[in-house]
Amino acid sequence: MLSTLKARGLLWPAVMTVAGVAILVSLGNWQLRRLAWKEGLIEAIAERVKAPPVPVEDALRRVRQAGLEPRWDFGAAEYLHVSALGKFDHARERYVYEPREQGPGWLVLTPLYLKSEASIGYRAYPGPCAGRIVVNRGWVPDALKDPAARPAGQVAGDVQVVGLLRKSSPGGMFTPKGDPERNIFYARDVAELYGPSCGYHKDRPFIIDAAAEPPNPGGWPNGGMTRLELPNRHLEYALTWYGLALALIGVFVVFAAPRWRRPVP
């Protein structure tokens, strides 16, 4: 067979076709695995969002893995419905740029010093490195970025925050670097937002996305910014890869048929 293919000038086209089909089919299979993963994630999100909130300290203990250094089961932590009682450190507000339909604006992220003494090995607040977690309080338009423009929302004293637990996200390859001096950032990355301050990026690399209800005093920041509709086009992508594999086979057949019928010299 190999000698026949070689004699008809089809050996290397056949080899390249087989290799190409194998790659395309493997990509299609990978997308089917991604489909199963995404469907499981969507189902888990729906269950977690509807579940009653649990204290964030309990949630963090549940997803922290054993070891000398903090290690986290991020898959088990994502989108957990949690509650937290503490005090906001408004002096450390950080702003992540996020344009919306209403125009340019910012996510307001603020450390919350947890009141509970059970906060995984840290002292009760108000110590400078007390048990703390970053809270995404919600969105403000560009005109309200300055806290002085929304004084009612700068709540003092104990607050109860309810929301969804999300892992810190450093952004993608093309995400611009933040400008700490101007307090302008482009990713919800606690390591970039707060640097080595109190080990945010190691000891608690999470953000609580505050719920929309109850609203913040004065209406700003506007909570409930978690995007729960995850894109799921993996089946479409899988069918595309399988279709390309079939098309490649068809191209080879059209190319090889006249050569196969041609007499061998």
C-alpha cells in the first residue's frame, strides 16, 4: 500500500491528511470535555447562588487545604453564597475600570475587616492585619468615582455583607497593568490591588461580590455585579472541529481520486 501511494504521489498528502484529521478530532474531543465541565459549572453556580448564605469564615475553612502555606480549592470556593460581618476600610478603596451600558465607570473594591475571631488564624479587627477579605461593593459611574461624591455610601461601623465568593483574577494577556499611584486598575487581582499588604494575595485570594440587596445607602456603589450567564459554545466549537476534519478528508478524496485511477508507470 505504501509503495502504491508513493508511486501515485499520494504518500505525503495521505500522511498530512491523517495527521490533520487526528489533530482536528482531538480538538473536537477536547471541546466536548470542556462542554461537560462548563455544564457542571453552570449547574453548580445555580445551586450555590440559591443556597442560604454561610459565614465566609466557614466557607474559607471548608475550601482551604492542608499545608503550611495556604492552599485553596478554588473550584469549591467559586460562587459560594456567603455572609460577612465587619468594618470597611474605606481609605483603601481600589477602583477597577469597567465600562457598562450606562457609560464608563468603576468597580469599588474595599477591604472588610472581619469581626469574628474565628477568621482562620487572624486577630479580631481593628488590627492592621486582622482577618480581612476584599469586597467588590459594586459599580459607580465615572462621576461618582470620588468617595466625596457619594458620602452616604461610605458606611462606618459594623456592616453585614452578603454576596458571592469569587477568586482573585489577574486578567488576561492583553489586560493593561494597573496604576497604583492614580488608583486605576483593570483586573480584579488582589495581588495587584494591594501588593504585599497583609498577604492578601496569598492568605485570602478571594473577593466577595456584594449582592444588590439591600442597596448601599445613597444607592452607590450599585451591588449585584456578578455575571452569572457564562458563555457556553463548546458544542458549537466541537462540531466545527469535527466538520473541518470531514472537510479535510473530502479535500483529500477529491485530490487523490484522479491520481488513484491513473495508471502507474
